[in-house]
Amino acid sequence: MKVNDKIITEISTHIPQSTKKATGPIGGKELVDEKKVEGTDRSGQDAIVNLSPASKQAQAIKEIIASEPDVREDKVAELKERIESVRYRTDHKAVADKLVDSFLYEIF
């Protein structure tokens, strides 16, 4: 998935200014400070796990990225239309240069 400015802006609006305030609504969902986890505790009680601010930020970023489509259908449709109508032009020299650069990068 290509990361564009929209995704970066959306992510940055959900990252708190202070790491002390790492909870907040993400896409209509509220992040939870604590999660109950069933474990092998012999007392029969659930364990409580406290998530760090960095973990909460990573969770928020993961949710935002997961909500974005893998394929930008509008871009694909536009390019298909341009190719079919013979309006799509490529710079053959630039393509050849990138192929050579890629080949040289792999060798060295």
C-alpha cells in the first residue's frame, strides 16, 4: 500500500502531542488503557495488561492503515482509461534509466 499525504495527515491527527495522553477516538473507536486477558493464573482471575503510550500509538496507526484500501480504484480506472484511449505516454529513456539503475543496485 502506498502511503499518501491523506494517510499521514489522518495518522498525525490521532497521535497525541504528549505521550501521557495516548488514548483517544480512532475512527469512532475508543482506545482502551487496560485489556483483560485470560491467562493461566491459578487464582481464576483475569490478568490486566497496561498498554504503553507507544503501543497505543502503534495500535491507532495500524487501525488507520488497515481502514485504507490496498488498491486506489480511482487511480486504476483513470490509468486504464488513458491506456485504452492511447493518451498514456511513457518516457522510454526514464524507464530504461530506472531499469539500469535497478540492475546496477542489485549487482553492487
